[in-house]
Amino acid sequence: MALLAGAMVAIGAQATGAAPADLPLGQVIGTLAPGSTLVGCGQANQVIQVTTDAHLDPSCTYTKGLEITASDVTLDCQGAVIESAPDAGGRGILLTTPVDVPLANVTVRNCIVGGFLNTMRVTRAGFKTLTPDNAYDNTTSNILIENVALHDSRGVGLFVDGYTSDVTMRDLTVTRAGSSGIYLEAGSRQNLVERVVFTGNGIRENGPDGQTLQLGGETYRWWGTGREGLSIDGSRDNVVRNNTFVDNMAGGIFLYKNCGEFVNDEPAQHWSRWTPASGNLIEANTFTHEDNGVWVASRAAENQLFMDCSDTPYVSDAITRIYRDPATDNTVRNNAFTDVTYGVRVEDDRTVVEGNVFTSDVGAHMAVLVGTLYRTEVLGEPVAGAVVRNNTASIAGNTHPYRWIHGLGADTTYADNVSLDAAVVWCAGEQPPIDPFLFVVQFQLDGPDAAPTTTIPATAAPAPCPSDPTVDPTAAPTAGAVVTPAFTG
């Protein structure tokens, strides 16, 4: 057991956030299934197919990954390391089944997985060919991933693919993923993300040297924003609770819908998504040192010109593409946000934001911001049905950290929110900076001196709300009121 404990402590020491005691830092959980087969060191340098209960030897390092292709299987790594060669692709642990064969009752536990394109992936081979009529025929069920440390993937850490269901991810650490820490793909549903520590993810997408593209006969170089800890992309009815998010590149949790990327440039990679990021419950999580804590409809006001989408944009010109980004009927409650620039951002309808706590020493940090730019100004459809109530903020110097932008839609509720120990109203705020294109933080002509500049965010608190605002699209209700203002823009 000494070798096992040493390996786990070494992985844990690389994370910047403290891991809960019940994560794999020196002990394994569960017992081996009767008849479980040992996958010995002699197989450590080949792809291993797992179709029955199996366990690994913690004295080995497995370098080619494992594939689970059958139901009713438990893979117990017993603390073994699964680590790819530098710059290798593939998946560390892949759970896969054809779309016409269900996959059920699979458990993966006690693993340390590093490198690979994805450290783990759950998929249904051929899911891109499914239609709304048959998307959930033979879907997955009762998939459990527990007590696993995932680190340093080249892309997404743990990828839950389209039209999968009922995947539980519990007691994990996900650190330094090149892209999102965990990705819930379009059409996935009814998953549980619980007691996961997300630290320092989204660090490699685009890279420090940026990438180039051709536009109008000129060569441009662009630098990316990085990615978030948890992506909920057209995925619905998930529960995300009791997790920890620390220092992820773009933010904690983003909810959005992919617009059907790569339709012309990479048709083999393209598929049409039709499900919104709706009905998700995000509760009892902690967010620390994030630019954005939870961002609902995070692509609603983003220019997706370079995404090469199959959806129809409602703003389209030579340099702009704006798409619908459906993410309705989500709930964000009882979370704690510490030193987060924007705690909760809401850009789609019927979002409930309640019982959250926001703490910061930076006056420019905001607790809640409701509203969206293009949909309001172009279509005349401001965010409607938002509920903001019973939240508490202690942001030094910011007396009014609850704001809305671009007008309020119908049936908006604002009630019993507190800032600096006082009940406060909400009122108009300012639009946060919007990058020139989705994922692009800077964009300039290429050349020997091309380099991103350092932008220092504002540190001044916004002006207090008016003492007696009225109910209309340019002034918000008093504390405790329910408003149904008409959009007049």
C-alpha cells in the first residue's frame, strides 16, 4: 500500500486547491467483485479491452488506455496509474457501445489517469447519426465513475458524449485539462456531477502563442480565452452539486448550445444539435478565483463567425454571426462565490438564482447580472422570467452588486437580496467586455511583434442604484418586488 499512497499523494500535490479527504489521496474504496480478473503488467503497454469485472496492478503504469465495451462491468484500478506517452492522443479510459446496444451498470473507480486527448470518455459510437425520434433508444444507464484523479489531458478531461444518460461522476479531481475539465455534450441528460474538484482547467486551448487565420487577404493572429471547469452544452436535467471550482481559465460552469460547428470546414466532425442546456440544477458548489462563476447562455452575445455553424444566425454580416443560445429553466442556488468577477450571469429565460453567497474584496466584482445584448436590441426579447431572491453579498465597496442590463423581460422576480448587511434594490448595470469572437481574447494582424497585451480589469465599484427606481426597462424594482416591465426598445 505504500507505493499506492505515494502515487496518489504525488498527483494530489500538483493541484492548487485542497481536495476533500474522501478523494483518492492514499486509499482505495470498494471491494473487488468476486471473480474479478487481474490485468497484469504484461498488458500495460497495449490497449486493454474490458468486458468482465477487472482490476489493475498498482505497481504498473498502463500507457495505452482501457476500453470498456460491455454492461455489468466494474473496473477497479486499485490506484494504478494510466498515463499516455507525451503528445499521444486517444483516451485513458473509454466506455463505449454502439448506438443500438445499451450500456448499463458500469463502474470505474480508484484510477489515476493523465495525459491522453481525453483522460476519460463515455460515448455511444455513431451518436451523431441519431435523430430526435430515436436518440435515447438503447442509451446508457447506471454508469458510475468514482474516486478517480484525472489530470493533464490535452483536450477535455472527462467527456460525456451526446445522447448518453445517467452518468454519475462522484469524488473526482480534474486538474489542468487542456480544454474543459468535464464536458456534458449536447443531448446528454440526467447526469450527476458531485464532489468533484475542478482546478486549473482550460489552459491549453489555443496556447500562449495563439493561432493564425486568413481574412480578407491578410494574416491575423488570435489568442484564446481558455475554457471552463464544467461545460453543459445542450445537456439537460443534470444535477451539479457539492463541487469545488478553483482557478479555471475561463470560469466555473458555462451553459450553452453549440451552433453546429464545422459544417463546411470539417464536415466529418459536424453534427446538428437540437437540445437546449435546460432543466439543470446547480447547487451547493463553491467557486474561487474565477472570472465567471456560473454563466447561463454563455454564447448568447458572442460573435461565432469562425465556428462555421449550421444553425441560422439572426445577426449576420461580413464579420458577425449571432445565434440563439437556448439555456432556459435552470436553477442556481445555495452556492458560494469567493473573489469571482461575475458570480452568476444570466442570458436566457426562467433562470432561478437564489440563496447564493458572494464574497470579495474587489469592488468591481458583481454578484448577479441578468440580461443579454443582441437578443434584446435586435429581436426585442430581453431576458424574461428571471428569479433573483434571497442572495447575500459582501463585496467590499460595492453596495449594489445585483444588476440587469439591456432591459428586463416580463415576469421578473427580485426579492429579499442583501448586500453589506442591508436589503438592496437592483438597477441597470454595465455590459461586461465582449471579446471580438468566441474564444478570442485578442485579435490582431500577424507579424514579428504580434503578442497579446495585458489588460488590467477595473477595480472601482459601480455607482449605487437610485434610491427610488421605478418599474420600467431603465430602472428596476425595489427590494421584494415582482416586476413585469414591458420592453420599449
